[in-house]
Amino acid sequence: MTSERKTLLDRELFTEALRHMSEADLRYLNRMVVERLNLLDQARSTVQLAQFAQGDRVSFIANDGMEKHGTVLRLNKKTVSLRTDDQMLWKVSPGLLRKPGR
């Protein structure tokens, strides 16, 4: 409970501090927030990608709502390249992929 209250108090102090920042300070803070969000996104993507390996069988729901099945060809920086059973090539976010039986 103390940690939760401290966070709320910190947010209130931070909000008050924001009201007094110059444009230059706000732009700097924005840059720092964007960098932190990008880092968190990259870490999440890395964890998701680590669940798959070349040759794995996977499935996903395509834009048309149909379930597609295929084989992982390559792990890219943010996506998984795969060939579906109908011989189409796809680049899919790892968060959208499922291994059979899951």
C-alpha cells in the first residue's frame, strides 16, 4: 500500500512539475519518453521472438479472419517470415503467432 501511495504522490508531483517546464524541457522529456517506450517495445518483441525457431510450425489469424498454418523461415528484428501451407510468404508479428496445440 505504501508503494502504491508513493507512486500516486510521485505522479502528482510530476504533473505539477510538468506545468512549470519550458518548451525545451518538455521536448527533452518527450525524447526520453519515446526512447524508453521504444526500448520496452524492443524487449517485448525479443521475448516474443525467442519463442520461435526456424522450421517451427505455427498458425495465425489473417486479416480476412481465416486461420493460416505455415512454417517459420526466418526470425527478423520485429517479425517472423513464414511460408503458409498454400505457399504464400508472410511477415507476421510474433505476438500473433501460435504453435500447434496452444
